[in-house]
Amino acid sequence: MRLDLEHQRLHGPLGELALPRLEMVEDLSDTWSHRIDRYVAGPVISPIWSAPSVIDDGPLMASSIQTGTIGSSRLRAEWRVHADEPVAELRLSVHWLEKHKVLKLTLPLPSASPGRLDGIAGGAIARPADGRELPLRDWTLIELGGGKRLGVVSPDTFALDGDARRVRLTLLRSPLMAHHEPHLGSAGRSTVADQGAHEFRFRFHVGGQAERSRLEAEGLAMGRAVITADLTRGMKARAF
């Protein structure tokens, strides 16, 4: 993915960090990933992207969209930045058509990370950078060198892995359902998981904005439905 919308406007919020990238790898595990504690690192299948198009370029918000493919699946990525806010936002659409694959959003880290603080059900937990696949709720706060941190709000993803040099958010998998080892999962009526259209939202925080309280608040807000009301101005008041 590229950020070509006035490079400093859109890349600026991420500072020295490399841009996130989509990666697809083989996953032959069963529906519940029995017998493994992490997915393979590679070989990696990378997306093919079209040139980005500027959609918005105003004083308050700028955005850029590009489409692409990864394997047999279709992609659409929209990046947004807002004035005076050190946050980059990614809205990713995936039409998933894979089998025995897992799709990751990989965050390369500029320096060795000792670990991170992950949101979990009911709170948060500190985890080492040991590469294990673990559950996630809404957000993660990654420790970087020199006291810096990277915060990621991701209410539509539910697992991740991370080592000293990268963190990978798990987006989609395509095992057979329901396939449980030692059965080979070769039934004639087998169904592949996660097929179809999916939407993901991410907000990347650096600097002073990368705080647990803000990440938690944003994750909760993004998971709540918008409240709407029907105004009836001009109508006579009802008598109760």
C-alpha cells in the first residue's frame, strides 16, 4: 500500500514507521488451528495495487483510495488523515476468495520491540514479542526503541502475532468448516470459511496520542452504532 496523497500530509502521522502491508500465507491447519501456536512466516503472497487516486484534499481531511488483488481476492484501501491529528486511518475492504490461506496486515517496526500491551476482554495484558498467535480486543500498544510507541485501534480484528521486528494483525482465514484433525477435511460438502466481502477499520497512533486510554476509548466508540433520530419540526405536539 502506498500513501501518495501529498506524502508529508498522509505519511507524516506515521513518522519514521514503514507503511503497513498486506501479506497472505499458506494455512493448512484445521478450523481451530489445533497443534500450532503461530501461523507460518512465509513464503508470502503480496498484493498487486493500482495507482492511488486522491479523493479528498481539503483543509480538514485528505484521503486516497487504491484497488488491487491478492491471490484470487479483491482489495480496496482508503487512507485518511485529519488536520492537526497525528493519526493515520485505513479503511480496508476485502472480497475473500481463498482456500487454506491466512491474510495478515503486517506492521514493520523501526526498532526492536520488547513487547506490547494488548486489549483483551475486560481489560489489557502485557505480552512479550515471542511470535505467538494470541486473541485481541480492539487495540494494541507496541513498545518501540527510545521510549517510542505505536498504537493501533482495530475493532474488526480479533487476533495478532508479534516478534521484535513486526506485528501481524490476523484479518481472514480460509480453513474448511468444520475440519478437525486427524480428519483430512475432504468431505464432498465441505465449506470454506470467511468467503465473501469483509470491511476492516484501523487507526494508527504515534507520539503522545499513543496512550492506552485513548486507544480503548476509540475502540469502544468505533464498535458502537451511530444514534439517529427523526425530527418532526413543524408538526403539532402530541397530547399524552
